Amino acid sequence: MAQKRKVTATVISQKQIAEQIYDLWLETKLAKDVRPGQFVGVYPHGESMLLPRPISICETDKEKNRLRLVYRVAGKGTAEFSACKAGDRLDILGVLGNGFPVDRAKGKRVFLMGGGIGIPPMLELAKAMDGKKQILLGYRNKELFLEEDLAEYGDVYVATEDGSVGTKGNVMDIINAYSLQADVIMACGPMPMLRAIKKYAAQNGIEAYISLEERMACGVGACLGCVCRTTKTDAHSHVNNARICTEGPVFEAGEVDI
Amino acid sequence: MNTEVKIAGVTFKNPVMTASGTFGSGMEYSDFVDLNRLGAVVTKGVANVPWEGNPTPRVAEVYGGMLNAIGLQNPGIDVFMERDLAFLQKYDTNVIVNVCGKTVEDYLEVVERLSDTAVSMLEINVSCPNVKEGAIVFGQKADSLYDITSQIKRKAKQPVIMKLSPNVTDITEMARAAEAAGADALSMINTITGMKIDIHRKKFVLANKTGGMSGPAVKPVAVRMVYQTAQAVKIPIIGMGGIGSAEDAIEFLLAGASAVAVGAMNFVNPYTTVEVVEGIEAYMKQYGIENVTELIGAVT
Ligand SMILES: Cc1cc2nc3c(=O)[nH]c(=O)nc-3n(C[C@H](O)[C@H](O)[C@H](O)COP(=O)(O)O)c2cc1C
């Protein structure tokens, strides 16, 4: 695995692409090391805000050393990032986490399922993946984002909670609406969605990988802040609490007790 | 120029260490830091058996600092010795093992297990605010602290550092009790109990409701406590609380600490420890200081 580093990245461009959702391209050497499903920690500038904000990597351009982050403004730190303009600098820590096991999808029928701010990592994953890609995206309302980028790499299906676009409901309702089938699922999104996917995968004997979120501090496995319950003893502390930043964020659905 | 310090007969190549719980067992930061550059690596608290720790969320940012309520998740002494200690022994640095327990017997078991190892010192955590039993109780009552310190001293083969809690009325009373019981050194401060509330959800941010505060915002409290304690006892003090730069570290040395530890600021800048070492050297050069020990308690 590539060495983790803290580096200063340069903002190439940034634009708002939906309500509270920003699309940021950074130039940094870290881009070369990225695997789909990994994340970086982005540092706010102010000394009153200390901790890196974990943000999943949406896409990379390895030749140009560029990394794309699509994130939601959720507090003061991300609000600060959203004001960054081309030429600004941001300190980032990376590359963090394990990423999706892309090879498990090779030649198979796959669901790539993204809910809300869990959608961005699906892009780098879809780009890297070799298989029959069915991309299921869940949004709150007609403020869609990244659905056009993703359509280049597979068949995109959209659900919205308010029914304004596509299937009314969530990503699980898409499966029923179109009678879709898969051998492997890779997913990122809110906890209720991941729980539903875990249950669906277990009932149908499908291999599923889900990406989890938790409040983090160090991002490198030192502080044991961001753990999740696991069904077997975890590799680090041997107590059924795995570190999402290190053993995760992607877990085989049956491995975690969510 | 000499950056060496001695604590309870143990020589440290420089006075910069890692604060327990913020640096894993060194492994997690070895991508960033050459561990050979550090005076010591102080490991995450380890108990006689594995501990699960608290439910999540366990961490929260606060203004100029953070709260944590990890609850001392650790793999227990067996895995620790096999994996973490084996890893650390490859480096030319002192290893200080932070020990936690729910009962005096728990602590004694760990202390005994470590007796035949190359560990340089033991740091006894009697000050974790995030676990209900044991731990903090020993660190908030002078007679309990005296009792556990003397029992550990009887068993320990290595010098013993008692890690003090700032969550007391008079920290010098605790320091004196530890010294009287034979502690070889003190480390301070552990985290200050705090709380954060999410006003939109009307909920506690941490699952444990309270958490230990650390980071730059606690530094003035820590410096004051180190100073007061250095006036009250003769045993050496390892100072910590918000150290993120050589300037911060030097404040602690001047207040009376013989060494310092970097905690939460590792999360902000993973290179902090080595930058503190280099910054102390630069400061010594700037002021023509030959021995770093000249700085200890030099404030007037
Ligand atoms: C995430 C975290 C975990 C900690 N775990 C331990 C521990 O296991 N044992 C211990 O004695 N102190 C522990 N501490 C306390 C630190 O070692 C240190 O005393 C305190 O954080 C003050 O230093 P700082 O402001 O530089 O972080 C922990 C602190 C943090 C932030």
C-alpha cells in the first residue's frame, strides 16, 4: 500500500452542482495512489478547527495528478472548503482506507448503489470496474448530481424520495421497479440504505460490499475513534470493533453488525 | 548541543514523546515519522484483557481542541506484546507502555507481564475520564492513588510514571500522594472532562455524553498544572496538553517538565513530533543553550 502523507494540494476548479453539493478538483501527487472507495482527510485552515474532514474520492486523473472530491456542506469546515477558488491551497491527508475490492466484480452482474452523498465514490469505482454495471442512484429530490458522469460507465437508474425524477423511493425500490439482478453489490450511502442492502444481499445470497461512515479524528488508525461493530473479532483490537478509517471504510456486508 | 534528558535513570535522546492513545503503537504513524527520532513512544493504554471501549460517536471537535470518549479500546496484553511491542523493539527509541485497568489486580497483572521485557518505563493511567470503573477513581482520591501506586511499585521492574488527572481540585495533592508512594515520575495532564451538545438534534454529540478534552485549547491549564506540580514534588514530570510546536513544548519545559508529549496535534499534523524535536534544537542554537536540561523549570 502506498505511503500515507500530508500534502498541500492546489485547487484547480470548484463549482456547486446541487443544493449544498460541491464539485472540487485538486492537483496533488496523492492522486496516483488512489484506489476506488478510498478517501482523504481535508484540513480547514482556521486553528480553531483542527481535525481533517474525511471526504471520499469521486474521481482521479492520474496523468494530470488530479483528484476530484464531491462533498456536501455539513458544517463550518466544509463551508470553508466550498469557498475555495482556483489557485487556493488545501492541506490533505491521504490516501486513507481500504477501498472497494474491484476485482470481485470482474465479468459479473453488479449493482453500484449510491445514496445521496454516498454517490461520489461510485464514479471512480465504475471507471475502474470490469463487469455488467447497473448503477442505482438515490436522491432526495430533482437536485441530481453525477448521474451524467456515471452514465458513461454503465446503465444508470435514478430514484428520488419525492418522486420528482425516476422511481419514487430509494435505491431498493429501483431493484423492484425494473426487476434488476446482480451477483455482486458495491454500495455507499446512509445507514438505513446500507442496512436494507445488507438484508437484501443476505436473503438473495449476493456478495455485498458497503462503505461506512463515522466521526473520525486521526484518519490513520491511531485513535480508535471511528470504529464499527463487526461480527467476528477485528484484526486490530480483537474485540469486534474495526477501525473504519483503516480496516474500512469498505466492509463485506456480513462482516459488520449495523 | 545536548538534547538528552534523564528520567528515573532512563536516558532519552531528546525530551519529545508521544502522548498515549494518540499515536497507536507507533505503527500507525510510521509512514510519517521516523520513530528513531523520538525520545520515546508512549503506547495506547493496554489492559490485562481486551477492552471493547465505548459506543460511537467517540470523538468530536470543539473550538481549538477535541473531545474523545474512546473508552480505552485495546487488544489486551497478549496481542500487545506479540505484535505492538515486537514492532517497537525494532526502533532505537524508548518504549513506555501505558497501562490501564478496572481493578488494582488488573494493573498488577499487566505490570508483571511486562517485567521481563525491554520496555523502558510504565505509565499508569489512573486518569481516564471515559471509563466508569477503576481508572479515574484511583486518580481522583489521594489515598486511592497512594495505595495503587505503592502496590504497583512493589511489583514493577521498570520505573513507574503515574499519569495524573486534571479533573481534581488540587493536583499537587495528588502529585504528592504519588511521590510519597514511590512513583518515579509523573505525567500530566490527561484530558479535561467536557461535553458537546448538538442543538439541532437536541442530543449529546458523544454516545458517552461526556468526553476528555485535549488539544491547543487546554494548553494554558496544563502549563499551569505542570508549574504548580513542579513546585510541589521532586520527581520528574512529563508535560502534555495541547503541544503542537516547539514553542509549546518549551513552555512546558520552562514550567518544570523534564520531557513533553504530543497528543491530539498528531492528528492535525502527523509530523508534529519530529518538528518539535527540530524546533527545540533551533531554539537552543538561537539562545546558545548547551544542555536542554537548562530549560527545565527555568521560568522566573
Ligand atoms: C483519542 C485520544 C486517546 C487517548 N487515550 C489515552 C490512553 O489510552 N491513555 C492515557 O493515559 N491517555 C490517553 N489520552 C490522553 C493523552 O495521552 C493526553 O494526556 C491528552 O490528550 C492531553 O494531550 P494533548 O492535548 O496533546 O492531546 C488520549 C487522548 C486522546 C485525544
